[in-house]
Amino acid sequence: MTGPIGEPGVVAITGATGRLGRAALRAREGSWRALIRRGSVAPPGVEAVAGDLGDRDALADLVRGADVVLHLATAMGSSDAGDMFEVNVAGTRRLLEAAGERRVVFTSSVAARDPSLGAYAASKAQAERLVLEAGGVVLRLPVLYGVGTQVEAAILGLGQRLPLVPAIRGRDLRPLHLDDAAAACLAALSAGEGTYTLAGPEALSFPDFARALLRASGSRSRALPLPAGPMIAAAGILERVWPGSPVSRESLRAASAGTPPADRRAHTDLAFAPRGIAAGVAGR
């Protein structure tokens, strides 16, 4: 697989319709081609290839003539374990096979540093190994915030319904704004090598993170700090009665495990300069 290539020409992207994909496309330059599930609509100005990570013909069409691949598609923790490994591991392997010598930038998770957290972390760790063995670039992302992101939507959704929003205690997070994550993805298309851990510049507890989001949204709800053990146990019960629940034991274990600081190499190699929480939540 090729190393840094200068400004990319045609960029092939998976996960284009997700929040991070849309943020990357808003800031894009050049020509982009996106793998889009049948029945979905491609973002404006982007060439669409209908298919998914299980469709080898669609993957071949996606990368044909492309200079670099940005792989954002993922099965999140609300999926069952089989789906996560099919999408995150087998799907990544098929994409790498189609990409050949092209540079591939893969978005992973800080959870991948500890596969024992659960199936999502384990699947991301396996996919990372495949990408690195092929000479690609791995970006480990922390909790992302910004309009419509998963954690923010969950916190604000609870804030609309409850006077007190449960917030797990644990090690500090370093939340990263969606647009700063997208900027790092675009920079990695033509710079850097190996694995980068990304993080916001501020360390704060999950309850403090929830408070910042609730205040910025104008909500009168307050964050209620709760110990990790009971919350994880309650999530286990919820998973049994509500398959596909957005709150899983693994997501809570990952939240309580905290976020490491960003790699110094990210600042130099990718010109990574994320905004603080105050700036990130301003103007909502």
C-alpha cells in the first residue's frame, strides 16, 4: 500500500451518510465516490456506488480509479456481535482486498485498546490489525460530540424526558468535536502513518460532559452521577428486554474506562488542533 501521496485526487469513502461521513464531506475538496446502501441517497455532489461491505463487485466499483480510501462505515455497539464482526472485520478485509495498493484511512475507536470491553472493541481491534498489516492508517476516535452524534443525542433525548439524566462515574473523557474528527480524517488522506489516538484537549468526567451539553441546549435537566457497577448491571437487563438497545454494557464500560490523551504525532503529522468544550458547544 502506498504511503503519503500529497493532495488526493479521487477519494473513495464508506460510511458517507453517517454523521462523521457527512462532516468530512462538508469539508471535502476534489472528487469523491461513496458506497451507499441501496435505497439510500448520496450526499450532494458525491458520486454514488450502490452496495455494502459485503458486495465485492460494489467495492471494486468504489475504488476503481480512486487514489485513496476513507473507511468510516462501522457496526456500532447496538448491533449484535455477529453483525459487528461481519461489518467491522470481514467488511474491512474485503475493502482492503479491493483497495490493493491504495492508501486506506480507517476510523477505529479508543475502545480498541482494550478488546475485553466487548464485541465492538474486539472487532475494531481485529480490523485495526488488518489495516496496519496492509500499510494503512488507523485513527482511534474517542467520544464524539456535535449535533446528531450518538452520545449527544442520547443525553439530550433523556434531558427532554427526565429532570435528572443518569451519568456514569469513571475515568475522565476527552470528548472530540465531530468537525475536528472529520478534519483529522481529511488530513490523514495525504499524511501520517500507523496508528493515531485522537482526543479533545480537555479531560472531564462524564457527568461534567453531560452538564456541558445540557446547559448548551438550554435544558433544565441536570446530570445525576451514578456508580458504574449498578449502571452496567441495569444496561445488561435492558439488553435482554430490548434487543438493539442504544445503551449497552459495553458502551458504559468504555465510558467509565475514560479516554487517553491524543498522540503528539497527531498534532504534528495531521495538524490536529481540536477545539475545547466551551467552543464546541457554543452557538447551539
